[in-house]
Amino acid sequence: MGYPRGLKGEEISIYARIVSVADVYDALTSARSYKEPWQPEEAKAEIENQRGGQFAPEIVDVFVEHYDEIEAIRNKYTDSYVDED
């Protein structure tokens, strides 16, 4: 269980550490067939709560520092679901 080959901390690619935060934020704030989207501030708080656990502290720090920019981008590119039935 855990990251492949037992890697941890800085042994994990910086790209993978960045993408893990981005992926979880996107998953939490997006609607899925099995769940409603979380409010952005709730998702941000969850990312912060996992700082030093699931997520690398330095990546979370950058995420928080640039949160407003990240949220603006998320809002700009949010998928809009159109029910054609």
C-alpha cells in the first residue's frame, strides 16, 4: 500500500506531489455521479488539514499562497453539464 516502490517524501517526483494536490482539489470541488461538489473553501480546508500527511507541506503552502488564482482558473474552466434529454 502507499506510493509505488515504497517512495515517500522527496523521493516522490515534485510533479507527482503537485498533481496529487491538484487532483484531489478538482475531485472534491467537482460533481460526481456519487457525490455533490464540495464548496471550494471546504476543499481548501481539507487540503490544508492533510498538509504533512497525504500532501507535501511545501506544495500545500504554495497551493494556499496561490489559492485565489487557482480558484479563478477553476471557475473559468468549470465544465457545464447540459442534459440533452
